[in-house]
Amino acid sequence: MISENNSQQEKVVESNPSLESEINSARINALELKLETLSIITESLWNLLEDSELDSRSDLKGEMAKVISDRAERDTITVHCPACDSQEKANSGYCRHCGEKLSYSGEISPFDY
Ligand SMILES: [Zn+2]
């Protein structure tokens, strides 16, 4: 049922270039915001690491493995888009199908939105 709805919506989007353009523009804006946030977080973490007693070379690989595992776990949480009812990852912030902002009341990492 959900995949039929998605398929119908994709046809509507494909036959409407201005709607497709609007959705792509919203996606690009969301990506730019995400990149900016990521850049700020990375610089902040780097500053904290430089000020700490930790050896960044020895701790980085282990921490990366933990982050990958934590993200995979967070990616399994889904919510329904309020506009098109498609099932979306809770941490994605915006619906992949219609661009609607998603809300999730659970805990979200600063890296997710
Ligand atoms: Zn949607």
C-alpha cells in the first residue's frame, strides 16, 4: 500500500518539473545546512581534542567504529511523514519523497536531523 502511494507520487513529481525542482531545491538546502552543522561540530570536537589528554591518533579508529555502530542503530528508528505518510528514518529531518519536515520526539544526536 505504501509503495503504491510512493509510486503514484513519483509519477506526479516526474510529470511536474517545477515541483521536482522545488523538492530538489529543498533537498539541497537541507544538505547545505547539514554540511554546515557537521563542519561546526567537527571543528568544535577537534578543539576539545587538542585541549584534552587524549592521543587523537590512537583513539580515532576505535571511536569511528563506535560511531558507525551507533549510527546504524539510530537509522533503524522510523517515523511516518505527516504530509505523504511515507515511512522515513527518524533522524533524516526531511521526507525523501515530498520534502516535508519530520518531527521525532525521541533523542536525536546533534549529527542527525
Ligand atoms: Zn512526505
